[in-house]
Amino acid sequence: MAFAFVGLLCIQIFYMKNIVGIRYEQFSQGVRQALVAVAIHLEQDETRHFLEDEVSEIESKSIYTQRLGAQLPQQEGIKFSFSTTTGLEADLTIKGDASEITKFQTGGSVIGQHFQSMQDVYRNHYLYQKGMIDDVILNIISTASTRPIGERADSAMVRRYLTQELDTLGLDMPFEFAVINHAGVIQYRSPGYNSVESLRDNTFVQTLFPRDPSGRLHYLKVYFPTKQDYIFRSISFMVPAFAFTLILLVIFVYTIIVAFRQKKLTEMKNDFINNMTHEFKTPISSISLAAQMLNDPAVRKSPAMLQQISTVVNDETKRLRFQVEKVLQMSMFDRQKASLKIQEIDANLTVYNIVNTFKLKVEKYGGHITANLDALNGLVEVDEMHFTNVIFNLLDNAVKYRSEERPLQLTVSSRDLPGDRLEISIADNGIGIKRDDVKKIFDKFYRVSTGNRHDVKGFGLGLAYVKKMVGELGGTITVESEINVGTKFIIILPLSKN
């Protein structure tokens, strides 16, 4: 499924990239087409400028005006076409009644003879006018490039032609333009034209009047400030599909992560139940055996035996309690919010009792525990059971990760802090924690590697439970550690408001 999602995303990205490329090409082709059309319009305007006077003169010297002194008849007539050796073509239309015009063409009458002579005159006049047009064309070639570019390509005219051609091609978007000469000097520009923006890849250049001499060439530069927005608006229909696919991929990844966490939690619970069953058997057997011994009258008569049995029952009861607390810790992570019974207690007194209870376990391994409870005000509002479990977990970790090279030294202390806060610290001289592990030890299921030590069992819940409960009680916990030197946990709790 992951490969399928990634493949789908890659296909969509590739497809979107191709669409963007096609849109860019279509846009560029349309703009180039519009610029060519603008250049053609300007050339036509210039040609019209040179021909207007000559055309007026030719019209004023019409053969009918010269010969007949009257306006052209409005009726239909007969059309004559002429062509020259140079390829120029012209049409002559004699308008009027077709039957009468036919009579004019016959040579049997004076009118017909006059018409024939009039045709000869018109042909000669056409050749004269052709020579005049050739002179006009020569004049355009020789003198047009000397006119100021502002007259040849007026700014308002250029903008009008650009707008017209772009609208025709469906490119209705803002643009800026400038006309520069062959040396790159701007002759004129639109009000919003920016020379820096024109250097980017969204600028298009078209030669104006390309038949001018190379030293007099001018260029039209056009760029579109909103080109990127225009391109991406055209493919906006792809964005929702891409977004939904990405959301599905994120949900899929999250689902897989949750599934693996649940799998790990299930395996951890199964292992815990197996270990717990094994751990329960030993203390239950010991307590059962002690109860049977108490039924023996000889044992009840021996104070030493009673003391020994009492010690065994007490120790095994503590072991059972520790296993029950482990079950409680595990259940804490199955609930989003812990159910706390907040009450005011004296932290100094509670910690002192815990230290006294834990002293036997520390001394069992040849260690020593010291309590320096110097806080003058130890009243805090906590859940006593969970607070006790937090201290027990930290002390138990100190015993688990003790150093084999030196006797265990445990120090539990308390002191007052500014801002109505209480600090409780638990320091040991154990094996320490690596710097990389310090950042992760409070993560659920995370366990620090202990090398070849197989006597340390756990599921990475102890310190996670500690951090969770300290946070639930409104406090904070930090750790300071150095390899082969020791570790120090610091708990800060707010004092009771009462």
C-alpha cells in the first residue's frame, strides 16, 4: 500500500509537471503569435501612412474625372484586369448599363471609337500610376527607418494592438512592455514596466520593422507579472486530487504507526502477563509456606522463628505489591487521563517512610541510602499512591542500574525553591546514562541498553509512568547523568496553596 501511494503521488506529480510544461508552451506560443501580429499591424500602418496621400492623388486624377468630368455611375458595369511583368495587378471597372457599355466597345460608332481611345489613355495612365506606386515603395524603403520610433509605433497603438491580439488568443491578463533600440536603450515604456522583472524568463521579444537596417532596428519587449498565477490557475483542478492523495498517504502512515504501536503494546502485555504469573508464584508460595509453618505449635513457641516468618511474609508482600504497581502503571497508559485522588500530604514525611522501607533492599546489595530532607515546607497536593510509586520507581532504577565496581550510594534530598515550589532529588553513583539516551529515557517503551546484564528486566514503562504522573501532579522532572559517575533525577512540585 505504501508503494502504491508513493507511486500514485509520483504519477500525479509527473502528470502535473507535464501539464505545466504544456501550459507554458501554449502560453509562449500564443504570446509570440500575438507579437508577430502586432509587428504586422505596425508595418501595415506605416505603409498606409505613406500611401494615403498618393492614393488620394490617384483617386483625384481618375480617368473618368479627367475625361467625362462626372462621378462614376452607380450601376454595375464591366471589369477589366491588368497585370505587369513585375507582378503588379490592377482592376478597372466601367460602371453603367452593360448593354450601353457593350455598344461603346464596338468600333462602328463615334462613341465606340472614342471608347477605344479612352481605353488606351487609361492604360497609359495606369502605367503612370504604377510608376508612382513604385516611387512610393522606394520612398518607404529608403526613408521609413529614419522616422522616430514614437511616430512609427505609437505607445497607445502598441498597447491597443497587444490587448486586441492577446484577448483574441484568450490571454486576458495584465502585461507591461517597452520598445528598445539595437543598443538596448529604452525608447519608451509602459508605466508599470520594471527592468529587473524583464530580465526573467517570462519576457518575450519581437523585432519591429525587421526590414530596417541592422543599425536602426527596434525591439518590443513584453512581460507578464502574473504569468505564474495564470499558469497554475489553469491546473488548479489537479490540486484537490493531489491534496486528497497526500492526506490519504498521511492517514495511511499514521494508521501503520498506530498498528505497530498496538502490536508492540500487545506483545509487551503478553510478556508482562507471563512474567507477572511467574513472579506471583514465588511470593505466593513463600507466603503459603509461612502460613503452614505458623500452624505448627513448635514454630509459634519460638520467637526467632516467628520473627523470621514475619520477615519473609513482609518481604514477599512487598514483592506482590510491586507487581501490582506494575499492573497499575500499565493501565495508566491505556487511559488518556489518570484518575487522581488529590490530597494534601507532607512530602518530607512520605519520602522518609519510603526511604526506610527501601533501606533493606539497598543494604541487601551492600549499598547505603541517605535522606537529607531539608525543606522547611513540604506540604504538597498530590495523589499519595502515585507519588509513592514515582519515588519507588526512581529508587528501584537506582538499584537496578548500580555499578558492580563500587557499593551503591543513594541520596534522597529535598529543599525549598523560590515561587512556592519544592524540589526532591534522587542521586546515585550507578553506571550512568549516555547523553543520547538521556533525551529518550522518558519515552514509552524506550529502554537504555545495559550491555550483557541479564538481571535487569523491564518494558520501558517505569520512567514514562514517572514523567506522566509528575506532569499530572503539576510538576516537572529532569535528569542529570554521566557515564560511570551516576545519575540524578530532580522533581519539582508546587507547594500546597493552603
